[in-house]
Amino acid sequence: MAMKIRLSRGGSKKRPFYRIVAADSRMPRDGRYVEKLGTYNPLLPKDSEDRVNMNIERVNYWLGQGAQPTDRISRMLEAAGIIAKKERVNLKKGEPGQKARDRVEQKATKALAATEAAAVVEAAPEVEVVVEVAPEVEVVVEAAPETAKPAS
């Protein structure tokens, strides 16, 4: 019989409340359990003492019997100092999405173009711009001859 220490959900809709239980891994999440080990109320603030309550002696007993804690329970046990902290690697955590990478790339190319343009302006000697105005040209518009006569 594979035992797990896990959360069993209670409470009403949109108001979760969890029991920390030792249960057979084949049982449903909210189904039959062997022993209630504590409670977890996620609606309370993180610094509240009543957020997580556990019977430490019984949790240690079940861990000694070979019960495996779920990830969420193992984090709670690590915070309580019952088990050693595990090294977790989340390789995707700090990686930006595709659109963010495209935006960064566009900003970089714009900044590079702006610095190159500024460098060209700085390096080029001052040039005097002379604008010549062409003499006025007379435009004659003639009326086009009528080729098709209207039918009467």
C-alpha cells in the first residue's frame, strides 16, 4: 500500500480549505484517508500562524513508515524545518516569451541605428546647403478637340 501525505480539499465553492492527510495513493483526492494530520487555509495571510497547522509527531511517524509527501506538502514541511530543502531547478522561470524577445531585438536595432546616425553626423564636416530656384516656366493648356458627337 503506497501511502501519501497530501491535501484533501474541503470548503465551499471559491472558499477552499484543506486537510493534510495520510492516505492511500489509490484513493480519490477528497476520498477516504487513514489519518488527518493537520489543516491548511490558503485564504489566511501568509504570515498567519493558523494558515498551516500540522501534528508534527504524526507527520514524522508517517514519513518513517515510508509515506511520500506531495510537492505542496513537502514545501510546507521544508518551511517548518521537518525535512531538508530540495534543490529545485526551473529552467523556464526567468526566460521571456517570444513577443518580449522580439521587442528587445527591435529596441536594440533602433538604438544601434540611432547611434550610427549620430556618429555619421558627428564625423561629417558641416556642409552648406544651397537651394537654387528654377526660373518660372509658362504652362499652356489647350482644350482637347471633341471627336465624338453626342447622339440626338
